[in-house]
Amino acid sequence: SSLAYHFGVKLRFYPSSKQKKIIKLNYDAQRFVYNSYVGRNRSSYHAKRYLAVKQSHAMPFAFPAFNHYEKKLAEAVVAN
């Protein structure tokens, strides 16, 4: 850094009950978006694996067997 010194400020705040509700609402929305993206990535991963296994007739032993959830999820993604 080009500055000779750095400083920071510590703050403590005491939100009102209305502000606490707003903070919780924003946090819950953030978690929902994060979890939905994780779910999309997971379904995409299973669909790619499912297609690879389905198309690979030479080496079926190279991929572990799918459980019921993985197979159902992959078929739903592939069908769309």
C-alpha cells in the first residue's frame, strides 16, 4: 500500500426491533438465493454424470451406481 499508515473504525450498533426484522429478512433472502444456485449446480452435475453413464456403454464400472434421488434429479434435468 502507498499510505504510511492504515486505520479502521470499530462500530457497535443496537438495532431496533424493526431493523432486526429487516436484517433477518435480507439474510434469509441471501440464503435462499445461495441455496437455489447450489441446487442448480448439483442438478447440473448429476445430469452430466447421468448422460455420461448412459452414453458410455464401454465402461459402466467407471461410474458408481446412482441412488434413486440422483437418478430422478438427472432424468428431470435431462428431460427439460
